[in-house]
Amino acid sequence: MIHKNLSAIIPQLTSHNVGLKRVLVCNDETESDITQIAVTTLKTGEETDRHRHESMEEYFLFVKGKATLTVEDNELNCAKGDFVAVRRGETHQLKAIDDTELITIGCATENGKE
């Protein structure tokens, strides 16, 4: 069993060097294909580089704020309650329009853990 309280988790810089994340679970804590589940915060104007994951799907659940998530050539305006699944290999970029909080989930595909 894993039990954590979000307020006790120390925020850390994301792997994209933009925003902060509080990791709820990571791949070395589970036997599943989950690579990470985190609560991520971005300040207004922060954005990731366009990137893709060759061995991971990534899921986004927007909790507060507004952001633009570009997946391939599709620009999505996301807000509280929106959920987006990004498939392995799809190029994507996230930009915060307002201060934004989202839950991010990474899941390894058949190509292995990332």
C-alpha cells in the first residue's frame, strides 16, 4: 500500500524544467506500467517545449486554470474538468494561459518504461 498526503510532498521541477510537480507515485514504487502520477502546477505563461514520448502514453486531467495543449497539429483550450490522452509518439506541448493545476499520468507502452 502507498499512502501520501499531497500537502506533505515537496514540489520539484518537472522533467521539462517548466512548472512544479508533486509526485504521488513513480515507477519504482509500483509493479504496474505507470511511470508516474503527479499533481503539476504551471504559472501563467509557462510552457513546455514540443516533445514526444516513444515508450509512454501521457494523460492530463485539468484541475484548475486554463491552458493550451497542442497535440500534433490540434490546439486544445483546456480548463477544469478537461481530460486529454496523448498517445505514444504524438508530439505535444503545454502552455499555461492562467495559473494551472493538473494531474499528469504517464503509462509505459510495449516499448518499455521511460
